[in-house]
Amino acid sequence: MTTFVDRVELHVAAGNGGHGCASVHREKFKPLGGPDGGNGGRGGDVVLVVDQSVTTLLEYHYSPHRKATNGKPGEGGNRSGKDGQDLVLPVPDGTVVLDRNGEVLADLIGEGTTYVAASGGRGGLGNAALASARRKAPGFALLGEPGDAGDVVLELKTVADVALVGYPSAGKSSLISVLSAARPKIADYPFTTLVPNLGVVTAGSTVYTVADVPGLIPGASQGKGLGLEFLRHVERCSVLVHVLDTATLESDRDPVSDLDVIEEELRSYGGLDGRPRVVVLNKIDVTDGQDLAEMVRPDLEARGYRVFEVSAVAHKGLKELSFALAELVGEARAARPKEEATRVVIRPKAVDDSGFTVTREEESLYRVRGEKPERWVRQTDFNNDEAVGYLADRLNRLGVEEELMKAGARAGDGVAIGPEDNAVVFDWEPTMLAGAEMLGRRGEDHRLEGERPAAQRRRDKQAARDEAQDEYEGFHPFAGG
């Protein structure tokens, strides 16, 4: 049964925003007391947060689909809908968030670090918020926006100070078990360690963590063995420790050739050239092991390595090794740049940035792309003529119609707002004077039919009299008789 997972593909969906409410205040003697529709609630976000108590992505391996709750719709009486609840997903320290193309979106290091993987949709405005001096009784409200949805890849890169690397059965698990309180699985067969193990070591006043990485073999950086799956756990370590087996039973192996093979795999993986290295000649409690260690030590020191002869079984040479690693870890920590306070980066838009683009795709099709136009389209109820007219007014004020004319659009040409897979397409009718007729007529409140101004009623009566007079003058009772 799987107990450790360090890479998952997570399908996240934020909550949708609640729809705004179109309502009119009603009470005795006030049948039309004014708009009082409330706004819709915001949809919940999907948030990743670093939790030190979490050490694996196992939970998301078995349930990769996660969705936040939707916002509630607004109600009459100026009651706004309730916001959706954020979905907080705890992840291990050192989790990297990537998109499906492998681009890094966030690197989560440190307790409490957060990243919003999917943002909830905005709630739609109710007709009370849409009322203005020109539009005193809007008969429509804006729809809530859908929340973000998509896939993200989570990769765990162990956060440790020291990484133990080497061939399978070189004694890495035994070494970490005697240096720290960690209790990894130990056996006399290859690939006993299937997952990285972490241990905490105290040497004097320095406390540091050690990671036991599963054994590497030739070709690990290309996917052989378990190396490719776990080499990522070495990336964050400040010090690399080569654990070399001086008592191997394989005739074609020796500590120097093992070191060359592992170094080649680390170079092929990349990004580890500047890390300090330490060589540990393990298993000197075996007679042949002690002899071999004394034989190869001068050659390794000539290459510039600090060499330690140890025995995890007999507990020999461990104190010197732990203090030497503490010294290197202290130097690495001192060399790191001090963390600065969080800075707010302001990127103002260009002066000539209109916020949208108009492109000609076909002979008679133009596409409008931009955050505002696309958001306004998502918020529009196309079953409501007044809402469609309000959208047309907003687009006209933004300058969409003017840009369409500059691009060569003519009456009857198709205009698409949004991406190809989810666009609203309509036939364009230029109306630079009114603006509202780009997508439909605006301002027709069907609740007020029959409450037209007196001047309009007089014109309607006069038109009716004129029509009746024309019919009378054209009537001849004896015609054809």
C-alpha cells in the first residue's frame, strides 16, 4: 500500500459567485418603493498552505478533485448573499506548484506560506447597486462569475540541510538511524529505502536535518531505479554526503568508482555543482572494509574531499562526522541572504493601455479580448433585454465600438467577445449616438407600461384620432352599390 507520495496532479475548482437579485421594495401605498435587490456572495478560494505536520501528498493522491463552496445569491430587502467558504489544503514544507506545462507557479517554503490555486468568482451586483440618476429602477441584476478551475501539479522537494547519497545498501539508512532519532527500514538487500527519510541531528549548539535519499544507480538521472523520482529531494540540501560502501561483495565495484558514478548522475540531473561535498567511508568495522578505506582515502583527499571513516554498526567516527557537517551547515546558513520583508510590487498599466484588444480573424469576424469585456459578458443575463442593453452601454463607454470601427468592422459583421471555446457572438450594428443598441435596446421597464409621461399619452391619442379620421374620410357607403 502506498504510504509516501511526492508528486500529484490536483484538479481544483473555486466556488462560483452568487447572482445578484433584481427586486423592488413593496409596502402598503408604495407599490414601487425603489430597487432593493442585494448583491451575490463571493465564491470560495482554493488555498494551499504549508503545514509542518504534513509530510506527504498522499491525501491528494487518493482524492485529487477539490472544490470550494459557491457564494449565495442576493435577496430582496438589500440582503447580500453569503460568501462561499475558502477550501484550505495543507501541504508539506517544500512543495512546488506547477502548471501542466511544467512552469513553476509557486514555491512553498516555511510554515504558513500560502498560495491561492484557484480564485473564487465575484458575486453579481443586485439592482440596488446598479441604480443611478439615469437608471432609477433597474429591472435586472448581474450574474455571479464562475470560479477558476484547472489542474495544478504538486511536487514535494524535501527541505533538509544534509542529503545522504550513494548506492543501494551503502549504509545510508543505518547512518541516519545512529546520527538521529529516525528509525528507517534497514535490511541487507538493495532498495530497502523506498521513500526519503528525515532525521534531526544535534551537534553542540547546531541543530540540522539529514535526508536519507533512496539509493542511486547508473542511469538514475534518466529514470533507472528510483533515482529520478527522488533526486528532486536533494535540490534544497546545503551539503551532500557521499556514503561509500567499503565492504561491498560486488567484484566490479569499489568506493572510487562508486563516487564517480554518483557524481556523474548528480551532474546529469543538474543544479548541484556548487554544493559542498563530504565523503563517508562506511562499514570500517569489517576487516576488509578498514583496509580498503585506508587504501582509497589518499586518492579521495587528493581530489579535495573531506573524508571520514565511520561504522554505523560499531558507532565509530560518528561524532567527528556530525560536528563537521554542523560546521558546513552553519557556513551555508551564514552565506544565505537575509530574508527581506515582504515587498509590494506595483506595476502600473501603460497610459495607452485600453484594457482590451480587437483583432480581425476572418473576412467578417472580429474578436474582442480583455479582462473587463469578458467579465461583463459573463455577468450578463442575456434573457433580459435591459441587462443586454446595459452591457452594450458599458462596452461602448470602454471604447469597444470605436475600436471596431477603426479595425474596419461594418454593420452586420460578426463580433465575438471571449476565447474561441467560450465566446459570445453577435451581429454588430454601429450606434455611436445611442450606444445602447450595440447588443439590444436598453431602459425599457415593462413594469411601468401604462405609466408613460403625459406628453407621450397625448401623442398616442392624437395618432389614434388621425387614424380614425383617415378611415372615415375613405368610407363611401354607396360605393359599388
